[in-house]
Amino acid sequence: MSLLGLGGAALQVFFESARPYLLVLTAVSLGYSFYLVYRRPFRPGPVVRRVWLTAILAGILSAIPFFRD
């Protein structure tokens, strides 16, 4: 059980140091998704809703570390 805890701590350190790069990757991916959805005049509603839902969830999950303490 202690190995599992040490492995989790090591992963947290890695992801905490990679967080800025992952946030940039998320922003670029969302920007490209919005470009693909809105480049044509007509898009079905479910596609637009999914992109917006993904953007909102990414924003909420990205803000969680600011409210941890």
C-alpha cells in the first residue's frame, strides 16, 4: 500500500510541473475545436453544445487548484 502512495505522489509532482504545458495544450485544442465548429455557417446543435460543454468543463477543472487552499 505504501508503494501505491509513493507512486501517486511521484505522479502528482510530475503533473504539477507539467501543468502549464498541459493548460496551453488544452487551450490550443479548444481553440482549434471552436475554429472547426464555427468556420462554416451552419452546424448542427449537438456539435456546438458538446464543444461548449467541453470548454466549460476544461475551465472549471483548470480553476480547481486555485480554490484548493
